[in-house]
Amino acid sequence: QELFRGAGLAFIMYPGLTAAVGRVIHKFGLERWRNTVAQKLFSGEWGGTMCLTEPGAGSSVGDARTKAIPTDDPDGFMI
């Protein structure tokens, strides 16, 4: 990590966000996601990132106010 930080903060963000999304999917994702998506993230085959937008919050993550709503969809997506 020191090598990436020394080269520039942007270089540490890519592997850091990839690992973070992989950990979230591994802990909370459906079994089939853990076996495909998280595996590819941890192996380095795929990369992960964060896209954030929240009306009224701008770039202040702490001001975001969202709520998860359970669905009956087996994939866990709300459409």
C-alpha cells in the first residue's frame, strides 16, 4: 500500500475499492454472487469501484439519507 500511496492516491483507490466491494459481497451477497463476483474481484480479474450520488448530499457521504427496502425478488434487486 505504501508503494501505491507514494505513487498517488488514485492508485490506492482502485485496489482498495475493489477489495471493499468484494468483502461486502462475500459477507452479505447471495451465494451465487460470492461464487462468481467476489471470487473475480479477489483474484484481480475484475475491478470494483464506488459511485455515489444522493440528492441534496452532494459529495458529503455523511449527509446521505437512504433506506434499504426488502423485496421478494430472488436477486435482491428493487426495480
